[in-house]
Amino acid sequence: MIALKYSNITIYCNRRISEKSIMFVQGRHLIAAAALFLALFGQSSVRAAELVMLEQPGCVWCKRWNEEIGVAYSKTEEGRKAPLRRVDITGPWPQDLDGIGRERLTPTFILIDNGVEIDRLRGYPGEHFFWPLFTAMLDKLP
């Protein structure tokens, strides 16, 4: 455990660093040093929202989504808000999705934020209906 101390403020870090790399600063530089210390040595668990697409081999609606939406998805504002993550339902279920209900119908789109399911869209309704439905899902993000 490493501690950066100044006056009555102590910042702790679990990583090992050499004594030479700890700098004690005074006055107004303490906040900047603390922010830098946390940025360099802190561990962040913040994750962005993501759109999990459940698919399986031979799924004709998955193929259609890929052709109509998938080719440009990552370039859209929606795609930047919720990057696409594909999960093949015939393979092992990802450990980080253990709290998310599995699905047999493909494609299924699950909007997840910080490991919590926000909304789910079962099936692909076509490109003209997908975007408004997906935008409504994104509107539910905190």
C-alpha cells in the first residue's frame, strides 16, 4: 500500500512504486498531484454502454442486419454511444454477461450500461424501424 500524504489528506494506492517516484507537493499543486497520481496508479472500473448483439450461424436476419446496419453502425453517433459487441449464442456465454438473461431468438440486441441491462430488442424489424427503436433504447441510458 502506498500513501501520498499532505496535511490531513492521504491518498492510497495498491500498486508498488519506488520512493523516488512519490513527490510531495505543497499548496495549490496538491489537487493536481492527487489527480495525476490517481490517473497513473488508480484502477477505474467505469465502462461505457455497449450494444450486445446475440447471433448464431445461419441466422438470415443477422445477415440482413449486418448488410443494412452493421456496415455503418460503428460510424454513427449511436454506434459511438454504444459500441457493438457480438455474442454467438451457440458458444460459451461470456462471464461478464452472467447477470444478463440468455436468449434463443436471434438477432437480439441488448443495451448494457456498466454491466446492467437497460433494454432489449428481440429480432430485426428492418432498417426503417430499427433506428427509431434503438434510439428509444438509448434514451433510457442514465
